[in-house]
Amino acid sequence: MLTIPRTVAALRRSRKLLTDIEAQLGGLLVSLRQPQPCIDIAAPDQLTSVTAQAGRALAALDNLRCLW
């Protein structure tokens, strides 16, 4: 059962994860929009990390579905 403090904590975690995802994807877009795009060699790892973060963010939000 979710309590108000757990709900708030889950929303905060989701917001932080989604903000991190947005920043990472924004950085990749900036790189791609350069006249001569140069993708960081770590880009595939970053995308893997973003995918995992998105999964965690969505899972945290899914935990809140019992409130509806």
C-alpha cells in the first residue's frame, strides 16, 4: 500500500530520473546538430543508461497507479 510519503518519494525519484534522461538526450541532440556531428564514443553506453533510467522512472510511476 502506498502512503503519501511514499507517493511523494516515488514522484520525486521519477522527476529526477526523467530530468536526467532529458539532459542526456539533450546533450546527444546538441552533438548531432553540429555542422559536422561528432558522436562521443560513450554514446551507446549513455543510451543504454538512459533506457535503464527510463525503465526505473516508469516503474516508479507505475507504482502510483493504485491511487487511481
